[in-house]
Amino acid sequence: MSQTSDIIRLLPDSVANQIAAGEVIQRPASVIKELVENAVDAGATKIQIVLLDAGRTLIQVIDNGSGMSETDARLAFERHATSKITAAADLFSLHTMGFRGEALASIAAVAQVDMRTMLKDSSLGTRIIINGSVVESQEPEACAPGTNIMVKNLFFNVPARRKFLKKDSVEFSNILREFERLALVNPDVELSIIHNDMLLHQLSKAPVKRRIADLFGKTIEQKLIPIETDTSIVRISGFIGLPESARKRNALQYLFVNGRNMRHPGFHKAIMSCYEGIIANDQQPNYFVNFDVDPQTIDVNIHPTKSEIKFENEGAIWQMLVAAVRESLGRFNASGAIDFDLTDAPEIPAFNPDSTGEHNIELDPTYNPFDSAPAELPTDSIITPPVSFPDMTGASPGRPQSSSVSSSSGRVSSINTRNWEKLYEDFASRRDAPDNGLIDSSIRIADQPELPAMSSQPITTTGRYIQFNQRYIVSAAKSGLMIVDQNRAHMRILYDRYISTDMAVSSQKVLFPEVMELSPALNVTLTEIADDLQRSGFDISFLGGCSWSINGIPADLDSLNTRETLMNIIADVAELGRDSHEPIEKRIALSMARAAALKHGTTLNETEMTALMGDLLKLSSPDYTPDGKLIISIIPTDDVVKLF
């Protein structure tokens, strides 16, 4: 029996680095994250990023940090070579962004790298050129203090990875989102980014709130409120958005821990719970929240991207976060105030005034008429007709009188407490009197089943169709009761109308052209879809930088807020743009339909409901919206019968 030969082999470093790059370097944005974090760890106060073709051709990061010696520059590209830690125990006292020693080795394995670096106190630096993990040359060179690293032709030796990169606009959007995260977590560092020779951001050192405004526009600064709490476990600081600034899409939501970006679904849910009841269910608040904790109580070594972090005291921090957010919302009157409007309060009639006609009396503050019922009142009292009391104010009979409350004197008008006994005697006598045929006197309160509470929303009955809750259209169908969501139904109708239009949609000129200031990320999206928007009826013109002028919109949208409508469309396309397989025309059509569709709360008359239902039922796919939400629901006849 022959013995098999050994089959396990040690992988070459170049292959191992390519395998590691699959986790660390996923797209050009990953390269920028790793290089900028290295620059921050090197003490840089000024960092410049230069890009060509959304990072495919070139990613260059220039910093004024400490720089590297000739030996360190060579070792930096070896796997697991790092200056951040020396022992396993150092993982629990990290004060740097990087520590794994994989980033530069992974980048060099899938790209061509050209790096120049020099120590601050040196007169001569070094230049090293690496091509797919192979060091081609290293030689002395005069350069500026700090590090200048160029990453060229990313994934040139991994064709499958390069092939599956998204379009330049999508990859550049990812780069800008990563840049925003890096800029927010390093407000004391000057940052700039240039793409295809165009300067997009030039951020100076600034406080966090100013950095937020520099990134996302000055209007957001007035819509943020601070949060602050300091305990022995955690110090929470940052800003949360006012409820009126909540967004349906692309909300600005950032969490940081010890100056590091992180994703934490639990803390996100904690913040969202504080906004329940004060923003719509389909909206998201903005927030920028930083947690300062003891490094020994967290574990950042969960994933190579270091964005998933475990907390030792997660439950306690969750509660402190909820308390801090709710306190800020309450302190800035963002959670709404108690409504003391007495318009819908029950009326308390006045009874038999004394001979002086005085109705203002001082009540016993300890008296509560609901503490106990009169001993003589039976628990099975029969239902009686409404009791009519004499009018005491000279108003017309039968007209309810409002009770007036004086906040200064603590007195209540139109109530005389000395006549409660007379009131009860009158009630008792009427209880024993015949009901004049109004009700069956054998029916008692105790015998009645408890009925479910009815909706306080109005129900509009209009013949064939019924509008319920100003949201649904109800109608009888062959198989049961048909309920239709009017917003989704109209969205489906408009969507089909937009995509079936072969020719350009006519544009409605606006009286006063409106100027839009976009973030660089949204500006890239709008640049990509500008021609498609023109064909869809939007008349827009580029003003330079990130500014656009809105000169006209489709006729179907002329009743809506021009700027808000277009911003929603751009945000929708930016969010869905990751799926390059869906035609851009369908994404624009869906965004337009969503913006122009009937809103919940809109009252419809019979003609409008009939027209809406007629248009819906003519469609080939009336049951679902283009994004897969249910439009029509049928309650079977048998289920309706079972209710009774």
C-alpha cells in the first residue's frame, strides 16, 4: 500500500496578502479609510486626498505626520508589521485607529504602490515602489516631511474584483461617505479631497458642530441640539436633530466611540425609541453621538474593518443614552408639550344658584369626585335619557356652556357645590320615571357587553366607496371586503404612467427659479442623472461647484414643494444607485411617483375615489407598488361573518 505524499503547504506571502485584502480592502473607499487612519495615527494635522476615476486609477494621500525611516518604510508593507501594539494585552488599551498591521500589506497585494516618506528631523527621505506585493525598488529621495503614498490601478491583478466594482459615480459616493465619517471623527485635522482635478472639500480645524455644518450645509446647524452626560462608565456627547429635521431617506446618523466610527444597531434603536410619537414612523432623525469609555471595557478586534465593537457595559450605556437623548429633547421643547386646550373637554352644567346669583366658589383642593360613588347609587342603574338642566346664564336653551378656569385665582365658574344633593335627587327621580319608550327599561348597564373602542378618525361615506381614516378606500368585492391604501394606489398609477411615456414629459416653468446647494455626494448623483431628469420634465441648470438652479418641474408636480421634491428624488436615486441593474429611468419614475402621490390624511370625494379606483384596477399589476408594498387587501366574506 503506497503512502500518500504531503499535500499541506505554506502559502506564499503574496497569496496570503491577497486573501487578507478580500476582507480589508473591498473598494476604493476602504483604501482611503486605512491610509487616512494611518496618517492620523502618525500625528498628522493636515491630510490631502487626491483621486482619479473614483479611485480606480489613483488614490493619493498626503500628510504632514511623523513620517518613516528607510527601514520602517520597508517593514510597513510586511504582513502583521505595526508600530501600534507589541503584545496581546495592548488590544485592550488601544488609543490608535489601526493595530492589526494588515492594511498596507493588503493594499500592496492588489495595487501598484509608490510611497515617499521622510522623518521630520531628517534631511533626506526614502521612496519605495511595490507592484503586487513585489518590491521593485527603494532608494533615497528628497521629499517633504510626512508621507505621500500613491495607490495606482487598484485590483489590477485581481480581474474579478476589479470587474465587480460599481460605476464611478457609485464608488465615488462611497468614498465621500467614508470621507465624511473620517472628517467627523477628526475635527482637529485639516482635510481636503480632490477628484479629477476638482476640489470638493477643504475643511479647516473646527469644533464638531462647525465641522458638521461644513460637511452637510449651514442650514443643519440650526436644527441640531446638544446631548451631554458624564458618568463613571461612559461620557456621551454630540448632537441630535430636532424632530422637524427628520428625513425619510439618507438621514445623517453617526456613532463614534473613543474617536472611532462604529455601527451599533442597539444604540441606534435606543435613539429611535426616544423619537417615537414625535416623528412619523417612516422618518429617521439625524444624530452625531460620541461615546468616551475606558478602552479596557470595549473590544474593537471583531472584524478587520474595526467598525463592529463590543461593550462590556452595553446595557447600562443603553439606558444612559436613552436618558440623555430624552433629556435634550425635553429641554429644547422638541418632544411636544401637554395640550391644555379645553375645546373638546366635557361640559359641566350649572345648577340652581343661590339667591345672590353668585357662581364663583372656592373648591376644596383635596376633593376628587371620582374617588367614590354615592352610597345610594345602585351599580345596576338602568340607562336613562339625558337629563336637561335649567339654563343659568341667560343663554339659549339646549346650548352647552363652557366652564371657565381661572389660573390666577384657582376658582371655577358655573359650578355650585351646595346643590349636589338636589342634583342627585333629581337624577334618582328621573331614574325611576318611565322612559317614554326611548329605550327598553329591562336593559341594564351591567348586562351590556364591553364594546371595543371606535376610531376617533372620521369615516367618509360616499355611496360605492368609503374613505376610512383619510387613508384607506373601502369597497365591497365579490370575495369579501376590499381595502385599498390610497397613497400606494396613486403611487402605482403614477409610476406606470411615467414609465409608459415614450416622449419627454412637458415641463412647467416655476415663477422664481430656486437654487439648490448639494453635498458633494448628492452633486455627483445629480450630475449623473441630469439628462434623465430633463427628459422627465425637470428643467435644471448647473451653476458651478455644488449649486444647481431649478427652472421648471413636471406639470404633475407643480403643486408640491419644488426643491424638496427634487431633493427627495436625488436622495432616492443615490440610495438605490448601488443596484446598477435597475434602469435609471425606473428609479426616477418611482421617486417622482412617491413624491406626487396622494398623502395619507387627504380627504377624497366620491368622484375622486371612483376615478382613483378605476385607474388602479385598469393596471396589469394593481396589487403591489413598484417597491413591493401591498396596495389591495381583501377580507374574505367568511371572516367578516365570523365577526358577528
